[in-house]
Amino acid sequence: VFWNLHYPTEHGPGVWDGQANFTDFADRAARRGLFVYLRIGPYVCAEWTYGGVPLWLAQKPGITFRGTDKAWQAAMRRFFADVVRRT
């Protein structure tokens, strides 16, 4: 689940439709007897800009990723809560 796809900007409800609708994808796979390995970011892959971490977060002055940085933790908490609620 690419964080920067769902949250291209810091504020707002996020993007969960169209290409970003992972629940529809999982439902379609299940109807065909397939399993989905849902990999929730923050870091998804090296081939994607910032590995899927939103650019707006990466540009916050002094922020550190994957640690105890308060801004990082607050943003991660929001993202994970939204993903879990839709799963």
C-alpha cells in the first residue's frame, strides 16, 4: 500500500478510489480464488520515489524516518489507521 499514492498532500481525506482502491483489488482477487499479500508502507520498494513515503513528509525540516520523530509517528499513525479501517 503506497503511502504517497493515498496521501499526495498532508491534509485532506486521502485518495482511496480508482487506482488507489486496494479493497476493490483484494475483493476481485478473492473472487478468483487468489490471495493478496497486503504490504503496508511506510517503505514499499526502492523503485518508487522515496520508497512510497510522501514527498510532503520527506520535506519537513529535521524529520527522521522510521524512528521516534513525533511528526513521523503522527503521520504513520494516521496512515496505518486509515489502511486498517479499510481492510
